[in-house]
Amino acid sequence: MSNSHRPSIRGKRYLVSSLHYLATMAGVRILESGGNAADAGVATGICINVLQPGSAHFGGVAPIIYSPAAGHPVETISGLGRWPKAATMDYFHENHGGDLPAGILRTVMPAAPDGWLTALARFGTMTFEQVIQPALDLVENGRPVDAQFHGLVSGDGVRAWPSTAAVYNPDGHVPQIGELFVQKDLANTFKRMIDAERSAGADRHAGIQAARDLIYKGEIAHEIADFYRQEGGLLTYEDLAAFSVRVEPPEHITYKGYDVYSCGPWCQGPTLLMALKILEGTDVSGMEHGSADYLHTIIESLKLAFSDRHAYFGDPDFVQVPMAGLLADEYAAERREAIHPQQAAPDMPAPGNPWRFHPEPRGANGPFPRVDANRPQPDRISEWESDTSYLCVVDEEGNAFSATPSDGVGGTPIIPGLGFPMSARGTQTWLDKDHPCCLQPWKRPRLTPNPAMVLKDGKPFMPIGCPGGDAQIQGMLQVFLNIIEFGMEPQEAIEAPRVVTHSFPNSFWPHGSQPGEVTVEARVEAEVREALRARGHILRDDQDWGSVSCVCAITVDAETGTRMGGADPRSTSYAIGW
């Protein structure tokens, strides 16, 4: 019997869970129209871009993991943009005093359109025109303004740029809760993509490619480039034309019989795998769930994993990342020894040395970490930046789709006439030549959004993910353990109170930190909080239901085929199944 406030949603045929109820319903509409998990996932994701533009917009990022029902091959789509080729650290040091100024100069290539269309072409069965219908309906005929959307359009972020204010505060009007809000420019962009697809003829793949090329090589690409030239940005038409996302193999571990997959170290995804390998050798299930021992062990394991993330992760096209070493059992055992059972590390621990367990020698582009542990650390910060959304789908055949779209409106201005801005994900770059995520032309920042996929006995068992910046891995880890170690249903696992450690440099510029601090939801027992303080953790008491790492997940029962989904009540999340 589940102790959740909401029930876990059960379905025999399919299940969709996302950070917005209307987006979830869009996925259902596509499945009921004959689409598969990828078709529904793309439709749901683009609806997220429409419904939650403060968290994820159409010109942003969209990392994706897909598993066919047979379980092989699990593949990822690197839905992350690259820096313009004109962007250099010297430019920002010489022209902006070593700062990454907010706005247009933080722009990287827009990856979400290519990510969605690549997933549709490779894994889906429908046309772009078919899967865009729910989103087109929302932007052309209007969506009801909810409290979350009202918070965006009434805030300062949309007024920072005139072109953005013109869209979200039309004629100076702030849309009120319950109003129907129409986005004519974005509707026109979708229609132009449909026209491009139709012009390519009857071949589905050729049509999807034509819709994609309109954004990156056609008229829309020229409109984007012209705007950036007028505004003094670094992005060019040639950059857009040269860009594409990639279909890549995932990173992978086994955890007590479960196969866990993430995207590569161009995002923080493998940090989840590293933390799980550390925890696999502890008696997690033997500890009382939610106890001080349990939470202390999780927090300290996360600190170790984030330390190695900070030292080694970066775009593998530019940095040699010792991924095999970082995920090795022997290395996890070595890192586990650094956990003191009764004393919290006061800050981020020192990174380990995974090269001893890595099969390839350290090359010229992989001499990290080069950062002196005694050098001045980033300034302490009081706020923890986060955005992002999430969605997952399991269809009737058992195919599973997991995606983490991100980039909120306000980071860069909307391109007039198009209805969407470009990705401001350059904010997750360092202007430090000794850091693996230092800025280089055409390099990808280290992305926080990171979908995950879990298989059992070779078949899809659980797509899982969440928003929350650096809290994403932490929410996913705790929900994973709740399900795998403690046998909770997805909804109960998601609703259980959580903790978030901040003992590492924030992924967002200027990369400040909160040494020793842990955010704890108020539902964690008072005596447990006191016991954590006694071990040296600096606790920041949150509300009963925190506002970050809002997890969605779907599990599949191998015997009955029942899909069971959960959606986080900390947000506008809902799951629907049939």
C-alpha cells in the first residue's frame, strides 16, 4: 500500500508523465492516434516548450535517451548547443573584464529543434506535422494561463528584452491567471516548418529534414543570424549551418542487477552513475529510510561524485574524460573509503584519481584536474539557480523515451517574428583555462539537464528525470533508491522528503558555492535534522515540499506488463496512463 498523497497511475497500454499536465495530455493524444513513445515524447517536449517557457523553450536544449522495447540499443541524442566559433575566453577577458554578461553573448547554438526532429526521424513513426498539432493548437488557439506561467510573464525576466516583452506582455499587458494566451509568432514558425516538410514530398525522413533545415540552413537561420548581427552577438549563419546534434551511445553501469544509462560527460548525467557505484557498496537498504545515517551517506556520496564531476567532466570533443575509470568498481570502492560515518566533509572533497582504473593513457587534452585545491574558491552564493523541465513515455510495445528540455525565456532575447530565443547555456561555462569546461570556440558547455533510463533483464524498466540544475542528480538518485532499495511505488518514491547538498561550485555562472550547506525539506523529522547538524552539516530548512528536482518516472512490471507512473506534486506535473 502506497503512502502517497496522489496515487501512482497505472496503465496496461501506455503511460506518459511530464512536468505539465497539458503536455502529458499531448503525449496521450499522439499515442491514441497511433504514435509510439518517440512520437509522443517529441509532441510532449515541444508542448513543454510552449507551456513552460520559463523552464524550457523551443530554441534551448533537449538531451534525450531512447530505449526500444527490445532494450538494445539504448541511444542518446546530445541536444546541447555549441559556442559560436568566434567565442573565446580572450574575448570575454578583454571586452568584459572576465565576466560572462547576461544576454545575447551567452548564446550557444539552439539544439532543441534538431534534438526533437532527430528523435522523431530516428525513433518515431509520424511526421512533424502530426506531432506538432498539440503544440500548434496551444500557440494558435491559446492556452489557459496558470500560476506558473503567470509568474514568468509578470516577472522582470521577460521585460529585460523588448522583443521578449512584446511577446509575453503584449501592448504592456501582463496575462492573468485563467486568460487564454496566444503566441502568434511561434505558431507561424511551426506552420513554416510544416510547409517546409510538405514541400519535400511524401518521404517522411526527407520532410523532417526539410523542417529541420529551415531552422539551421534556411530562411529562419538567416533571420536568426541577422538579428544577432544587429545586436552585436557572436552567433553567425555559418555557425547554424554547421551545427547538428549527435546520436551517441550512453554511459552505463549496473546497480544490483539494474542497468542504468545516462548521457555522456558533456552533461552531468554520469554523476548519477558515479554516486550509485559509491552507494552500491554500502548497506543502504539496511539503514532506516530517511534516518540520519541514510541521509548522511547519500549526501557524502554525492559530494564525492560532484567533486569528480567538477574536476573531469567536459565536452569529450575537447577534453579527455576518464569515464571508464570514473565508473570502475575499484574506483568507487576507493572513493567510498573517504566517507566518514559520523562527520560531514566541510566542503567539496578533493577529486580522486580515476586514471589508474582507466584503460587509455592520459593524453595531451586530458591533464585534468589541473586546479590547485588550495587556490581561491568561488564566492559563496545565497541563491541556487535552477530551471529545466522533464518528460517520459512508455508505449504499448514497451519503447521508452526520456528527455530533459531546458533553457528559460529571459536568458537571451526572443528573435522578432519567430517567437523563441536562442539557448543561453553558455552560462554553464568557465572562463578558466585550467578547468575542463573552459570556453573554447565550438565547444559545448557542461550541461546540467540529464535524462536517465533504467533497464531490468535487458528490457526498459524505468525512464526517470527532473529539473533543478545541480539538484537534478540528487532528486533522481533519491527517487531511484526509494524504488530499487525500498520497494516504493513511483508516486510514493517521488513524494518522499528529500535533501540537496550544495558543497561544490554551482554549474551556473559565476559558479559560486555554499560550502557544507544542505537544503532539507521540512518533512524530514526534527530529530534527524538535529543529528545531521551534529555531524557538521549546515542545514537550510526548506518548505514541506521544495521547489526543485521535481521528479517524474515510469516503471514497467515485467510479469504483468503494467506501467506505473509518478509525477511530482512539487510542480504542475501529472502522469496519465491507459
